[in-house]
Amino acid sequence: MLDERLIGDTFTLPETGDVVCLYGIHYHYLVLDGSRPGDLVVIVGVTPLALRVRNAERDLQY
């Protein structure tokens, strides 16, 4: 699936709405944790309906 290439990409949560524009394409997203507008999030999964995102600091891989 084309959108799976977005896994690992980051973006800042917008102040309103649940849509983000990445590479000229609008995607709905679903926040999996308590991230708030202005937080940097990472895409951790893709479904046909939305990108699944989580706070980037909490998703650090050591």
C-alpha cells in the first residue's frame, strides 16, 4: 500500500480538525495517546480510513 511509506514520518498536530496534508495529499489521522495540538507526532500505522499517530517523544526507539 502506498501510504505505508508514511510510517515513521512526523508532523505537528494542527490546532483544529483531524486532517493533515502530507506531500500534497490530505489524510485523516487518529491520535493513539494524549497528544495535543502543537505536539510532534509520528505515524505508527496506516488504515484505509486514517493514519495512526502517537507522540514522537514516546515512540523513541533505543
